[in-house]
Amino acid sequence: MREWLGLVAAELLKVGRRKITWVLLAALVAANALHGRSLRTELLDYRQAMQSGVGRFGQAIAPEVARATAADLARRMTFPDVLDEVWVITDFWGVFALIILAALQSGEESELGTGRRLLLRGVRRGTWPLAKLCALAAAAAGFWSVLALTILPIGLWTEAQAGSGGGLGALDGHVWAAHLGQLARSWLATIPYLAFSVWAATLARGAGPALALGLGGRFVELGSTVAGAVLVGMEMMESSATHALYAVWAPLHALSFDWSGKVIRAWGNPSWAQPLSPIPSSPVRYSLPWPFFDSPLTALLILLAWTVLWIAWAGWSLRRRDITA
């Protein structure tokens, strides 16, 4: 156990010394700030259209639509809703940042030969990938903690642009607890991506191929999600035009990291179960078509199974490798 903890500590130290770690973290903070700025621009656009029916960029907007949209934007830009609004950016781009970090951290071991030297010194091949995963998960928790703190000043600035709201005074104990729970669930959903990146680096024996595999897999997931927004809608309308394609696509996507991550982040209320409605608090909820699920326990078990699979496969690959060649 002491040897394994030493490996985790060494991996964490290497993560902290990498310039790319801090570059990626700064990029995520900047992305959150830019999202706040984009909300301000959108709000000004609709507020102008409330009076003239024409947006800031010359587009025609009905005054009643502009009024409803501006009110919704103002709500999203004030506490406590601004916390969720800005965190969406971290949820999306944070996965890319962690895949890049994990692929570089794990892949360069093979390129520089440090992994081979560690194995020759007697490091257990089965536990090494697990040590990498734990170190990367701890680094991801550090990322999420810093981003959670920076959201507060970004949220205050964004709220000031809306010209309303009660600032941090609007956050009571219940809101803080809910937000911390959201952060924890968001972090938990990143673990399979880290495990996949460790596996990819072990299999590819290089940072470049591992990066291509990790990011390529994520882009495939996103493409599947975009297609699913259409296919699920057609299936809910009981359309036969796309049923055959849905029958092939749905079981695969239901087992993806992305779907289980959505269920965990929303804690049983994924977006495909909610209506596309201009009313933010609409009580309507749709039943998910087979084989999609909204059980957080099922999602946790699926993500755990994927994580165990990738780490076990990486360990098996290392056991079969001839390190004396």
C-alpha cells in the first residue's frame, strides 16, 4: 500500500509541475468568464428589441418574445441560477481539458522511457494504471474546486450586468448544499473518461495516439448526442421513419459515458426527459423511450463498470508487455 500511495503522490507531483495543467485551468476560467459576457450581450440585444422590435444586430424580434426572453436571461444571470448557468461550460469543456491532461500525463511515460524504468524496478503492472487514475481523479477534483471558487466572482459580475439580484445573500444553506452536490456529481462523471485515457495511453504507448483516441472518442459521443436529439424526438412521436435507425443507435448510446453522465449530473432528470419549452419552470416531464433510463444508481453502476474495464484492460496489457526488449 505504501508503494502504491507513493506512485499516486509521484503522479500528482508530475501533474502539478506540468505547464499544460495550469494552461488548461486558465482556459476553463476564461471560458466561464466569456460565457458570462455572452449572456450580457444577449440580454442587451433582447432589451433593445423590447422597445423597437429590432435587435442590436438588425434582426426582427417580436416585443413580447423579447420581453419573455429578457426576463428568462435576467433570471439565469442572477444568483442562484447563475451558478448552474456558468457551470454548464465547465461540464462541457472540462471533459476535453481532462482528456488532454490524462493523455499527456499517461502517454509520455512510454515516450520518455520512465514507465519502463519503473516496471524494471518492480512496480506492479496491475496497480500502476490504477495509481495513475487516482492521481488524475485527484487532479480533476482540484480543477473543479478552483473553478467552483472562480464562478463566484464571475457570477457577481454577470449578475451586475443584469441589474438585479441579491448577490451572494441569495445563497442559503440549501442552495450551497445543492451546488456542492452538483459539483461532486459532475466530477464523478469525469472518472470513466480519465480511465479511458489511461487505457488509450497504455495501448498506444505514446501521448499523441492517446490524445487522438481520447478526443476522438469524445467527439464520437457528441456526434451521437446530436443525432440522438433528433432520433429520440421522432421516437417519442412514434414515427416509423427513423425507428430502424433508432433501434440500432439507442442501445449503444444508452451505455455511453455521456448518457450515464447526464443522468448523474441531473440526478435522475436528464434533459431528454424535459420538454423544449419557453417556460423555464414547466412541470411537464416526458417518459424516456427504451432503452434509456433515468436511475442514478444504474448510471453509477455503468460508469463503474466502464472504469473497471479500462483500468483492468490497461493492467492486462502491461502484464503482456516485454519490458526487457
